[in-house]
Amino acid sequence: MKEDASPDFENYTKTSTVYDVTRHPVGIDYMVEQLLALEKEGRLTGLDVGSGTGNHPLELKAKLPNLDLTLLEFNDGMFAQLSSKVAKNHADIKVQQGSVLNMVQFKDNSFDFVMMTQVLHHITAEGLDQDSVVTKVMTEIHRVLKPNGLILLNTSSKDQIERGIWFSVLLPLATAEVVKRTCPIANLMAILAIKFSRVNRVANFELLQTLPVDLKASKLTSHLKLTKENPTEPLSTIYQEGDSTWVLATDTEKSDAQTKLATLIKNDTIFQFFNDRQKETDTFGQTTFVTGYANK
Ligand SMILES: C[S@@+](CC[C@H](N)C(=O)[O-])C[C@H]1O[C@@H](n2cnc3c(N)ncnc32)[C@H](O)[C@@H]1O
């Protein structure tokens, strides 16, 4: 799919085959809570934009079976994975390929809610700066929402990218690139406030999977299955291909990161490093939800 959006910096056709290894439906309980409030009013029709492999909508449908969902995904590989997962789950969900920048297939006032998780930093449009892209996306989402329809966005703040994600300190250049591509939460809320009311933000949802705390190690070491016997898991190709920061890192930066980790392991300070990083994640979280209701 080449029309309607500039090429993504991440090769999602490649990423689509490994995406589900490290990613999970972040903040699903919060989303269920928001959608339950709509369901009580009989408002069940929703659009998920940039569905990826469908982790969020499939989980939401399992928890709220009455939802009437349509999924929109741009990338060929992600769309193929999404279609096959939806078919396998026999879910009553409609799947379409296309871009949020131009949703001509959907009429004005079609949906009770539109959700979009971890997509905004991937959207670019020829000749437009970041705020203009976000404004264009929000205008299109507002158009397809019914009056008082809910927008449910998940993104990350600068602090969350720089401090909440453990490997950011190992990849400062790639991290700066991700920050550059991510609309600051304050700008996003200001853009939303033009066409939406009750604009709100809630932070601290973890993007990457966390497993139960291993008493001998931090949550992160447990998540990464990082042990002295297996110190390179976070540098595995599968791990890296599912994450935008690693994708943006140059070979030199990746090799520097590997050297830094090797030194931490050699000096026996690796678990201290992960404990310190975990404290930052606990303080800042990794993602933020922003919500609002369409004024019409
Ligand atoms: C980080 S993934 C997020 C996937 C999923 N929402 C999740 O949270 O797991 C970003 C997704 O946005 C899609 N995407 C990028 N630009 C898009 C656009 N203009 N319209 C629709 N989807 C787009 C990508 O193909 C990719 O699948």
C-alpha cells in the first residue's frame, strides 16, 4: 500500500512476523473501562486505526463481545497477520487496509469510538510537519466520529521514551529520533481541544511485557529472561525488530550498546543497572492514554 502515507521508518512487513513476541495489548483494562461506559449507553461501534497484528481489538472483543469493530491497517505484512489472526479467532470483526490520513471509505458520523495505540509517531505525510500531520489525523478521526464519540489514544511522552524504556540510555541517538517523531502530549492535547471536549491524559502503562517479579532479579531482567548464562537476549534480532528505537539505531550504536552491556555483565553490575532502570520505569511509566469526546 503506497498511496495516502509516506513510507514508515520501520519495515513493518518484516516486523509483522515477530511483533507479537515482545508486544502485548498495553492498558487493556483502562480501555475496557472507557468502553464499558459507552456500552452502557448502547454505543458499541468502533474503529481501531493502525491495528498492527490486532492485539488490542482482539482482546477487547474477547472482553466485550458486543462491540462492533472495524480495523484499519496500512502495512501489507501487518495487514496479512491481522487478517489471519481475526479469521483464526472467528471474531466478528471487519478488517480493512488503508491509511488514517484518508478514510474516504467511512462516512461522516460513523463510529461511537475511534482508538489508536502506538501509531502516531509512525505517520508522516509529504510536506507536512509533525503538528500538521497530527492535526490532519485528528480532523479525519473527528469526521468519522459520531457527536460525543470517544477518541482513545495511546502514545508516549518524552520522559517515558527517554527514561521509562530501559534501553534508551544505551541508544541515545535512536531515542532522540523517536522523541523527534513523537508529538509532545501537551501539543496533542492542544490540537485535540480544538474539536474535542473533556480532553484528558492518564499515564503509566507499560508497553513491553512484564512477567512476575523474580525475587533474585528485577522485573526487567525477568522479562528479558536475562541471566548471566543468557546475557544477550535484549540484543536478539527478534527483540529488536519489534521496537521502533532499535529499528532506528545504526549498526554502530547497536554495537556500542552491546559493548556497554558486556561491560556491565563483566563488572557484575548488570542487575544493578536493570534495577535502576526499573525504578525509572516505575516512576515514569512507558505510555500515556489521551481521551476526548467529539464536539459536533
Ligand atoms: C507500533 S504499531 C502499533 C500496532 C497496534 N496498534 C499496537 O498497539 O500493537 C504501528 C502500526 O501503525 C501502522 N500505521 C502506520 N502508518 C499508518 C497509517 N497512515 N494508517 C494506518 N496505519 C498506519 C503501522 O503499519 C503499524 O502496524
